[in-house]
Amino acid sequence: MSVLHTILWFLIAIGILVVVHEYGHYLAARLAGVKVLRFSVGFGKPLLSRRFGRDQTEWTLSALPFGGYVKMLDEREGEVPAAEAHRSFNRATVWRRIGIVMAGPAANFLLAIVFYWALLLHGLPALKPMIGEPPAGTPAAQAGLAAGDEIRRVNGTDTPSFQDLRLTLLRAAVAGEAIEVELADGRRARLDAGPMQTGNLEQDMLRPLGIVRYEPEIEPVIGQVLPEGAAARAGFQPGDRLLAANGEAVANWQDWVQVVRRHPGQPLRVEFERQGRRAELTVVPAAVDEAGQRVGKIGAGPEVDEAVRAMLTTEVRYGPVEALWQGAAKTWDMSVFTLEMMGRMVLGQVSWRNLSGPLTIADYAGQSATLGWISFVGFLALVSVSLGVLNLLPIPLLDGGHLMYYVAEVLTGRPVSERTMEIGSRIGMALLLLLMSFALFNDLQRLLGG
């Protein structure tokens, strides 16, 4: 995956999310009778600028694509003609100002609901919540779970896919809750797990519970080659049967994956069979950081027998009304989980290493776009939820900081002083710079394999 590909899809993702967020502010301001002077996507010097509408609002595309803003008429920021003073933001009632500020995050939550609704209405291909053989001594093994068991519910919550199972178990384990699972055959089991180590939530957090994904033996035949991946550059094609790597026989796809993972950035001399003829190619697996460990990947997937595929996969699909309900529920669950994780970071219960920044988001944007529109829309929904939650944090400069001021105004009956807001802005700027520094440091660690 090229850098240009990653940057392009990152800009597309950020553009969609920022436009929706700022349009929420814009629409609420218009409905409240406040005049909007500028709608900007990005910060800094405007690259493109046009004026539209009765108010001749300036719509701009600016140089720094890391956010945006809506500038409203405000007597605190400059002289306002007497004829338009009533349309100033500062003259709007406190409840209208609250509505304008909340409309941005609300637009992000609404976008996530719409995206999840569309995905669940279309049908989401997913792995069944089937588990492999639990390692000996783990809570799952002690509870009597075995390979092939399908976990349908965790603590009363449905888990229609392995992704849902992972998220639900992760939430329960991080919270230190007792874990009760219900299986497809009607059995129930209780997992007695100790405190979960939360240094890096990107690693396989379920393995200490004994929950591993069910993986039947798959033939070592390439079924998919990603464009611009190491396999494509080496010349591999779908249908190639892998025989050996550096003289080591490859019995199945799982063996092949382990060989590749052990050779990040190192050449592999691969013997293979194509249309009955044996041949040899050399591939250099890309070095990728995974849970703090350098592993190799070549950008290729196996050819899976349709009977095996049907046994392993499912499609999560609902009707229009149920999909909307499920989309709203998923948005709520992800919002609460995001807040829980942020709270645990502040309390020191979860490591700050789990904080991601723009480089990681850009990487995921490119990866999800490569996998198809379903993955990309799911990625957008998830980031939209995170953006909505982040903006509601009570930090000055963010929407949540403004809400904090307006709530104080409601309680005291008078606006917060300019001096207080000035001090708050400085504190907010310091906090945001600290958060961005942590996130960028984590991003660089991931990219450099720290």
C-alpha cells in the first residue's frame, strides 16, 4: 500500500467527518437565527474560497486538513452593524448556544448511526463467534469450552460475530466483571479471570482468557493477492500452491503464515506450483509492527473451500427498522466504551500507549479502503463516534469546553467572564498539545516498531 494511497484515503475520511461535524454547527446556527460568516474545512491559509447564499457565507478549503470550523457573527470578535446585531452568536440565548455547540458532535453520532444502519441493512460479512481449542490452564479451558464451540451471548449481550464477541469480552475483562457465556448448543459457562493487563489493547487480549479464533487447517494455496503488496511485487498469483520456503516444507496455510511472520524484511526463497509446473520466487515480507513486535506480511490471503467458508462465516443483516435500532445501539455502546477507556486512562488503569493519533488513523484509512467499501464505511463509523465523544470532553477549545461554560451560565445566571475563558483556553491548549504529543509518540512507536 503506497503512501499516496494512504494519504488520499485519510484526506477523504477526514473530509467526510469534518464536513458532517461542522455542518451540524452550521445548520443549528442557521436554525437559531445566527449568521454564519465562514464554513472552513481545514485550518490556516484558505486554498479555495467561494461565497454562497443570502448571507454570502464564505465556504473555504484550507491548507491544514486536521479539522475545520464555523465562524459566526459575534460582537466580541469585531464590530457588528446595528441592523445585524440581533443575529450575533453572543446575543443568542444560552439554550440556543448550547444547541449550536452540541450539534457538531450530534452530527457525528448521527452519521455513525446512518453508516451502521446501511451496513447492517446491506449485510455485514463476518466470522462466526467460534473458538479454537483453549490453551491449557486458561479460564476458558477450566470452564470446559472446546474447539468449535460457538459463543452466542456474553453477560446477556448478543455476539453475532467474532468481532462482537471480542469487543464484548474486552469490555467485561477491562471492567473486571464476571464473564458468563452462552453457547449455541444451550450450554452456559463462567470464566473466572483475573485483572487484565491493558498495556496494549491492540495485542491479542483474549488469549489470557483462553479465547482464540477457530481456524481449521487450510491448504497452502493463494486465493487473493493485494495490489502493491510484497506478494504482488514478487510475482505471486491466485492459485499458486506453496510448497516450501527457504527449504522448509509448507504443510498448510497456517505454517506459511508463521514462516512469513518470522521473516520481516528478510528474503524468502519460495518453491511453489502453478498450473502443474514447479517454480521459485523470492519475496521480502513487509515489516509490520503488531502489538510491539515486528512481524512479516506479504499481502496475500488463502484460497478457502466454500464448504469451509460457509462453516466459518456468517452475515449479520437486519430489516430497515431493526437495522436502525441496532445501528443506534452500536453507536451508543461504542460511545460508552470510548468514554470508559478514556476514564481508565486518566485513572491509570489503562495505558496511554493505547491512544492513537493521525498517523495510525491514516494507516487504518488506507487499509480499510483497500479491503473494500464495507470496511471503509465501518472505519468511518467508528472514527465518527470517537470524534463525537472527543469533542464532548470538558476541555476548553473543544465543544465540551464551551458547553461547560454555558452550563455554568445556566446555573449562575450570568455568562462566564472573558478572563476565565482566556485562562481556560490556555489550559485547554496545553491539554490538547499534551494529548496530541502522546498520540503522535505512540504513532511513531507503532510505525518504527518500538
